[in-house]
Amino acid sequence: MSTVSLFHLRDGDAFGSVLTVDTGSVVVQVFDNETLRRLHVHRPVLLQGRPGRSLIGIITRITRKIQTTETEDGTEAVPEVVSVDAVEVGLIGTLHNMGGERPPRFRRAIETVPEIDALCFSLEGDRLSTFMRAVSEVSEKDGHPLLLGRYALDTSADAFLNGDRLFQRHAAIVGSTGSGKSWTTARLLEQVAELPNANGIVFDIHGEYSPLKGDGFRHLRIAGPGDLDAPGDDVLFLPYWLLGYDALRSLLVDRSDQNAPNQAMLLGRCVRDAKEGFLNAAGRADLLAAFTVDSPIPFAIGDVLTKLDNLNKEMVPGAAGKEKQGDFHAKLSRMIARLEAKVEDRRLGFLFRGGDETKKLAYLDTLVTRLLAGRKDQDDGKGGVKIIDFSEVPSDILPLIVSMVAGLAFSVQQWTPSARRHPVALFCDEAHNYIPDQANEDSEGRVAVRLFERIAKEGRKYGIGLAVISQRPAEVSRTVISQCNNVIAMRLTNPEDQARVKALLPDTLTGFTDMLPVLDTGEAVVVGDASLLPSRIRIAEPGSKPDSRTIDFWKRWSEDMPVGGLDDAVEAWRRQSFGKAEE
């Protein structure tokens, strides 16, 4: 089936011909005024190409230029107004004639450019539906197509994404509050969770994805103060010994202290000695050959405190048989006080009070299995997508803790033989909170940013995909966001956020950002390697709606009944836990 027969095209159906040709765009002169009025920006068009191939483009601009020429009648010059109607078209791909009865196949590659005077046809009505179906059929053959929603141009046509390219080349899901960003993320997560061997981790900062249900999901939460004495099966402890040296330093050393360099050096030395002591006591001296301060080896935080305290009080032999203060006497006090305070803080119990099991070498195996095992490798064959609730983690150390889990995934993937790597996707909800564009050097935020920047640049080769989700893309690390070759952009009203999204798009498609302020709730502009057709999409409703906490102010204020709940809120505040208070 040829392209012509597929769309029932005749030369007389063309609305114009190619006037000028550039690298990725063309200008088409429109034949008549009536046709010009029917054309719309972002409408797909088809242009004649080489035999067996047609080019697909999108209208990016419609213009009417007025030119003035002069004619001579022998006595005076008379101006003549000439109308030149034209549209600018950004080229996005090629439609190949596969021969026989097979329908043409659309590919996101510009293998040729149209010739001057090549005819251009508008894809609208039945032709648009036919084209959308031809595009969709490419993904339907995958067996488990990633269906995001329907095209706004043709609501009868399904909008599929290429799941491999979406995660291989990272994705950014952005939108202002109330635009439907969480809805879109939930829809995407449900599609992933349905796969028989799914593997994903969701950093759920506010607990809004807790309503997502099904065998494909497993809900976990970082232990809060109320979980320390009797933790449930869904509670996670992330022991302090999994923090790398940079993370420990940023957590315990105050950079404003004039003794900070000495404190950082001694902290690293004491931690290394404590880990080495653990390995010797556990009979694992075989691990010492390639051992470093960052090796994931348990150690007793009490031993580190004792050694630091001894150094802080140390007196050494001096002249004439008298004692003098050691090199680090009274120079470690602030760091020791910070460490003691954090060990005693119940809010950080998930780091320091995990129980005896978390102090064993085997705990790393248990934790890695809970977080990184694919659905088929889980004991119950369920829960390929792990949703981790970080809502009870103090905001000041949130970047460190999120990056600890992300770093765990990166390290495991890095040290897994390539033939056995099971790819994992990291969904970074509210990414601006822990992958900031600007963070002080050696701060908790900067440590997290460096880790995520490395994942963004190198993750693909190790089978780690990123989905960066944020209402403020302008506040997310430029390096991380620039590595996202797929953009799902909901309504954005902030000019800085719009500019950041615009910078991610090819020059021929930057006109799509003009729609960002006027998108309806649940609508998205989707552009990138995973999208067969850059376009406006109405996101399909997820089976379980996220708890995005969009409260109807006026409606709730209009209700003639008491609300209550303040006593429970105060009690939860006291307990530092969202669980129900004891009767």
C-alpha cells in the first residue's frame, strides 16, 4: 500500500508547494486564501519526497506577507500590493512505503529533504485519523505498548510512547501545581507496574502515591519516630554505614568551623578504622585488599564517637616531663556534639536505631533485594514498582537520604555483569527538593546533585533510567534536566520554567512551548525520542488517583458541618508520626 493510496491523495488536494528549504524546516507557499484560513499551527502535514518516501512535518508558523512592487506607465510609478501566503513547517520524520499491502511506517528520522516545488498536503479529518493509526501501530507490535492517552488533534487515536527510549534517554515530567503532573506520573507508573518483570523505584516525598494499588506495586516507607520500637513489614531502615564519606562529612562537619579540615580528615580515618575492625572481627579479612572508606561495611558509631572524644581530650608528653595538649585537643568538640545529637534524634532513627539486623554485613543483601529485585525475583512475584514514602524524613537531610537509595541502585547496577543487569527506573518526584540547580559545595544538596548528575550522564550504560518530576524545572540541576531527551510538559506559567523546557527542544519544535501556559488540566505537550509524534496529548485517567492534596477551598468552606481533626493533628505532631494515636 503506497503512501498516496493510504491517504487517498491527489495533486489537486495539495494546499501549497515548497518555496524554500532549510536543514530541518521548509517554507510552503499556500495556493489560495481560503486554504490558508483552514490551516492551524501544530497541524501535521505530508510533503512529497523521494520515491517510496514522504516527509512528515508540523506547521510551526502561518504568515501573510505584503510585498510592494512598482510598475511604470510612462508617467508615474504605481504601487501594486501582492499577497504571499506561506507556512513554516518543521520536519520531524519520514513515512516509508513498505510495499505490497503493508501500510507505510513512520520513523523519527529525516533521511532527505523535499525538493523545491514539492507538493504539501494537510493531514486533517480522516487523513489525520489514518496517520495517527499508522503511527500507533508501530508501538502496538511491542506486546505491552506504553499507552499515555489520546492525541488532542484526534481523540480517537491512541498516543503511544516507546518505553525503551523513554527510560534509556531519561524523561522530564513537569507542570505547575494543579496541572495534572501527579495524574500523569500515576498513569505512567501503572503502565510500568503491569509489565511481568517490572523494576522501578519511586521517591515519594509527600506520600501522594500511596493510593496506587495492584500486584505490580509494593509500598515501603522510611521509618519514622513511631516505628522504632515495633516496625511494620513495610518499614525501611537505611543504616548510617551506607552513607559515603562525602555524605557523612556534609552531615557531621560544619564547614564554617575553622577546624573543619581536621574534623573531616579524622572522621574519615576513624570510620575507616571502625570498618576495618568490623571485618577482622567478622572473619572477612579477605575484603580488606580492596577496602576503602566508602565500602558498604557496617561499623559501630559508638566506636567512632569514643575515638573522636579521646582525640579531642588527648594529652601527650611534653617538655620537662610535663603533658601538653594533643594536636587535636578541643578541636573536635562541635563535630562530636553534632554526631551525638543526631544519634539521639528519634527523627533519624531510620539511620541509627535500626536494630541488630541492620548492623550485620548480610543486611545489605536484604536491603538490595527489597529495593532492586524485579517482579519475578520477588518472593511473592509482586511489587516490581517500589514506592518509597519519604514523608517523615527531615527536610534538611532529605537530599542525602534520597541520594543514598539512588546511589545504592547505581552501585549495584555498576557491579552487576552487563549480561545479568536488570534495568531499573528511578522516579524522582519533587526533584527540585533534592536535585537543586544551585547548592553549596559540600552541602547535603550538593552531594545529592553530584550523584544524580552522574546517573543522568552514565546511567544508560548500566541500565538505570531517570524520570525527573518537578513543578519547577528551572530549579532542577541543569546537568540532570539537560540529559532528559524526553519531555512531558503540563501547564507551566512561570517564564523561567518555560525557558528551561524550551531549551530541551529541537529548534524546529520550540514553538510547542507557546502552548504551555494555556494547556488544560490533564493535557501535556510530549516531545522527545520516545514520542513518535511530538504533539499535544490528553493523558488517560489512571486506575488509582494519587493523593495530590488539591483541596477545594470554597467547597469545603461552604459545607455546614464540623470538620474536626485538630486534636489528632496535634497528637501526631507530638509523636512525630502520621499513625493513629493510641486510645
